[in-house]
Amino acid sequence: MRTLEILLLLAVLLAFCTLHVAPMRAWPGSRHAPALALAIAAAQVLAEGPRWQMAPAYALTALWFLAGWLRNVAGAGGPGAGPRPHQKLAGVGLGLGALGLAFAVALPMIAPVFSFAPPAGPYAIGTLTYHWVDASRSEVFTADPKARRQLMAQIWYPAKAGRPAPRAAYMPQAEAIMAAFARLHGKPAFVFGHIKYVTTNAIPSAPAAFDQASYPVLLFLEGATGFRQMNTFQVEHLVSHGYIVVAIDQPGAAAAVVFPDGHQVAGLTPAQFSATVGPSYLAGGTASPRKGLRLPGGRTLDDSSIISYLAKDAGFALDQLAALNQADPSGLLTGKLNLQRIGALGVSLGGIVVGETCRIDPRVRACLVMDAPMPAEVVKAGLRQPGMWITRDEASMRLERERAGGWPEAEIEAHQATMRAAYQSLSGAGYLVRMPGMFHGNFTDIASWTPLAPLLGLSGPINERRAHDIVNAYSLAFFDRHLLERPARLLAGPAKQYPEVLFESRRP
């Protein structure tokens, strides 16, 4: 919870005690406690912003203020003034107050305005956002036949440590994106409203660090119905250790993409992606493509063409980064991108697209796929670059199915078989990192959104922070080894510090 939220809850508790606990009623300052709670509530709303999880605290503040006012008015009437109004309300107030306090404390804890761990590396983090238009390609996810493909790209980069500065919002267009995310997952839109208050460790437009002439570049691709910031825990870790990370919001794949002129492109539903992309990897990647996904413009896409279409976004993004490196409009990143050392990483659908991107684009020198099956083309052709797959075992996927649904047996078998096949067909170095106890949400920030994540099936038995620490450690070791050619002891074999990890590796 945020600072003023905590103070408000304490003030509400104090006001409750001064109204209903006899020793506290005798305290000289008790008559001012409800007014204090009201003042803190006003400050919290103005300074931090209201959210629905604090509604019980706001209601109790108003109730206690009214009860305190009635007590003070009745008390001023003297001994002969008759029964005190606050005494008439005492019984009801005590029961409802205790229940309200329980809700007031529980709701903001269940859905907190969470925070990210401080960067573990030596660098501070800066961030910039860009709008890119690919005039050579049409946009297939809108009804307008003249629309061109557009992307929103966010870049995080190593920054100079300096004076404290306001932190970047986790999700600048949170209200629109979270409303779309909620709709796609069958949840009320208000559930995720508090996400707009979450901030990160990044500083907008911070001066770039200058101790290196340039920094290696990593391209991050989001999962289906996701958003470009969905792996901020991982992005910030990599950037703090000297990488520039570029995440793109891909219309159709993302829950929604909001562009600078205000227009939005909504994403496909999970069912649409499952029906369209699934055949590319089901039955070990040998199932026939199925056409029939009807898009807004009346076109249809099969599994191979939709993956190829999304992979072209990655290639276009690399083209834009080359231009940005020549002349960044912000003036901050010109010459800072080492485009001879490019890696790619993605989760879920983003991992599938990373596999295809690495197959077709030799500019990418290291490929990290997280919890994603591999399409038939990647399995058949193999990858030339070093590759790492971070995922979980079959038992963990079945456990997630029991608790949260999804993951039919054919999906589980294809998931495991295609990743292993792609790993074994590598012509370069490869790593298969499996973590029992992980659920799909553990590979993203979503497992951090609520302490109830395990009960909701968003997180597996593994501790959420432990899961992120393992993902970060292996991600950094992989890119350090294969982009910067640094020693990486973690990749030499099973690690004592991570005994739960099932680690395999192969050499070219």
C-alpha cells in the first residue's frame, strides 16, 4: 500500500477506537480523531489518487466523522440533554465498524499498488516511447483497408545515476489497456483500475549512461492479450546490468494498443489465438494450418501467416532502431545502440514470434524463449543462433490446469515436445531451463499483482519473487555469455543456488 493509504487506515482505526473503546473515549484528543481521519483521506485522494479498493476506508472515514460530530453535539447538551445520539448508534456502529475495518484493510492488500524491486545492477534506468509507422505494410487488424501497420515501442536504457526524479508509470495508458485486458479475460473493467497508479524504477528521458560507447540491444515481444510492459521485472534487471531493451506493442497480439492520436486497436481473444496459432505446434508441429480467422477487414489468416506477420514487426523494429541510432529525435540514444549485438526474448505468443524472428532474421544473435511452444517451421529448420528455453515441466502445467483451467493434454504435450525439438536441433549452443512449480503467470509481472495469485491460479507453488529471481539470473547469464562473450558460470551445469531448476545444455 501507498504511504497515505497506510496512514489513512491507521487514522480510521484510531477514530474507531475513540468512538467505541471506553479508555480511548477518555483520551483528551479523542474528539479530534475523526477529523484527523477525514483530513488524511482528503490528502490521500488529492496526492495519491482514489481507487475502489479504498472505498471502505473512505466510507468509514465519513461515518466516523458523522458519529464524532453527533457525539460532540450531544455531549455539549449536559447531563439533562437526554439519550446521546451516538449511544443509540453505538451497537450498530461497533459491529459494522469492525466489519468495515476488516474490508478496509483487506481490499488494498489483496489488490495493492505494487512496486518493483530496486535494480540489482550498477545502472539507473531511463525510458523513452516511440510511435513507428510501417508504410510498406497494411494493418490487418482494423477494418480500414488503407490503414498502415503501426507500433508503439518503449525503450529502457542504462542511465546515469543522479538526483531523485519522478518515476515512470508502469502503464501510461492503463485505463484503456486494462479495460481491454479485463474484457478479453472475462473480468469487470474496474478490477484493474489501480494499475494506473503503479510506478517503476525507470525515469522518463533520463540522461543515458556514458561509461560505455554503446550497449547491446534486446527486443522483447509480449504475450497474447498482453502489453509491452508485462515483463518489467525482467526488463529492469537486464537494463540495470547494461542492456538496452526495446518492447513493442503489436496490434492484434496486445490487449489493446493506444496510439498518440487516441485511436486504439483491440487484440484478438485467447480463443481466437488458440484456434489460429495452435495448429502450428500441436501434434509436434505437424498439424495442418487452419484458415478461417476472420479479421475486421474481411481477411482471413492461418497460423503460419499470423506468426509471420507478427515476426515482420520485429524486423521492422530493428530497422527503426538502426535509424534511431543514427539520429534519435530525443538526442539521448544516438550512437548508444550496439546493433552488432542484438538479442530477442519473448513470453508465450511473444516466444513463438521470437522463434520465427530468429529463424528468418540473422541480425538477432541470441534467442530467449519463455514458456512457449515452437512452430513447425522453427522445429524443422532449426535456429542458427544460440538459444535458451525457460519453461516448466509437464506436472506443473497439469497442476495449473487443475487450479485455473486451460492447458489441455495435447497442448501440454506439444508445448514440451516442440521446445525440446527446437533445443535439440540447434546448430549453436543451447539451454533448456525447466522450473517445477511455475505457472504461466510466473513468467510475467502478473504474478506480482496480488498476494492471492496462487489461489487464483496466476502463480504456482513456487514463491513469486523466487521465480522472478531465477528467470532474471538465467536471462542475464545467457545474454552475457552470447552477446558480450562473458563467462557465465550459471550455464556450466546445475547450480547449487537454484537446486529446483532442471537444467540441460548442449554445445555446438
